[in-house]
Amino acid sequence: MISRRAIMGFTVVALCALTAGSVGVADEPSVSEALGLLKALEKTRTSFKPFRLNGTLRRPFLNADDKTTFRVDCEDAKYRVTSLGSRRRVAVYDGEQLLTYDGQQNAAIMKPEERSSSALAFDPRTLGFSTGLYSDLTLKENLAYHSAKDTVIVDIPPGRRQSGLVGVELTDRFAQRIRFEVENHAPYRVHYYSKTISRKDGKGIFATYTTTTEYWPEQSENWIPKKLTAFTQYGDDDQKVVESVVEFERPEFVSEIAPSTWTIAGLSLPFGEPVVDLRIKQRIGYWNGAELVEQVPVRK
């Protein structure tokens, strides 16, 4: 485990190098600190007390009145996201597979790395360093350092600088440039995250996707945000489009969450609902209120 003293020490070395004009130079202290911060961030996001969280998602670019309220249950790598609108949609990830219900007689089991179009599904552990609320944007995929070509300390623009904040950049396996601006101490909260995608011909930038994060001032001991704002910026244009704004209520931490939450029962399916396994493209049964059965159930 990386000690706070070690990380702080690396921070001083790296920042001194930056002020000397060595931004982007992959010197050993810079690489060590960058990797150390991302590993510490990952450890924090994989070891926490189970929690419940209510949020509201708005997408201003679609419709000023577009709004989705939802509830999150999260424990270890498992999560359930329930949309609380007129059409109740649910997504459950049990650590291996994704279960979804779109509120319109479509229940399915699918691979988590495939993006669900029928339900709001995302790993809560990626809040603050994800470019969207999608199931395929996993913790490992967003951190990206496991397969990165380079991971270094970089300077933070004057307008975003604050005490204890360190800039980390890397190039992921898709040649996308990713930037984290993360606190250098537990719980390693990420304040700014961006992903820059180059044009296919290699001439310039296609788009940059950015997430900025606000936190509850009195809850500095946890990484769960108060507000996320996601932007898209095309090419070298300075104009940004606000893609989404997510605001959260204060989280509720609990000792445990009922194991049934992470099963088909956690979808709260209607009686007789058919369930399809998209991984094998087959219907696997019908929900009888307690379990899946082979034949369409009849109410008694």
C-alpha cells in the first residue's frame, strides 16, 4: 500500500521538475508518482462501505426539460441502477453479468462490456473519471494505466490549480490521451477528467470529452460526488457543449445490501416476464414472482 508520505514526497519532486520546465518528460519520479496515484485511486474505489445514492441526470443538449431521476445501490464491484421515472428501468451488475429491464416487457442478460441501450447502467466506482454513464466504461477501462503506453505527471492550468491536486496524463490502448486531476491523498478524489481522441488521419483532434466534479465540502473522507458536468469539445474549437449534468443527494452508507439485489429478483420484474440471454441469443425462462421457470406461469 502506498503511504501518504511517499505520495507527498513524489509530488514535491515532480512539481519541482515541472516548474523547471520539464513538463511531459517521463523522468522516474514523475512516472512513479503518476502510477502510484492511479493505483491508490483504484484501491480506494475497490474497498469501501456499501452505499445507496439518489441522483438526477439532465441532458441539456437534448431538451432543457429532459430529466431522469435514479437510485444507485453499490457494494464492492456489484451495483444496481434504477430509473425512477414513468417507465421504471433497472440495471443490475452482479460482478460478472449485466441484467437489464427496460420497463416495457424486455428483460435481458448481457455481457457487461456491451453498452446497454434499454436501461441506465454504469459502474458507480467510475464517478468523476468517466466520460458517460454506460456499462461498458468499466473501472479498469477508465483508469487505463494497466495497458497505457506512458503515464506521467503534467502541469495543471492556472484556472484549475489548487493545493494537493496533481495532474496525470497517459495514452491508453486506443491511442486516446487521458488526463486526471486528482488529489494526492485519500480518498484520491478526481476533480477533472478528460479524454482526447485524434482524427483517424492523425492530423489534429477529433474531440475532447471532459468531466468536472464537485464534492460535498463536509464529506472530504469519501469520493462520492455532489455534481458531475460532462462536456464535449470538437476539434480545436474553444466552444464546449454541455452533454449532461448529474446531481446527487448525500450518500447513505450501510453495513450490507440484501444479496437478492444482485440477482434476477433485483430487477423486480412483472409476473410472467420473459427473460432473454443475449450472450447466447436464447430465451431462458419466465419470471413467476420468485424464480425463472421454463413455461409461462399462471397466477393461482
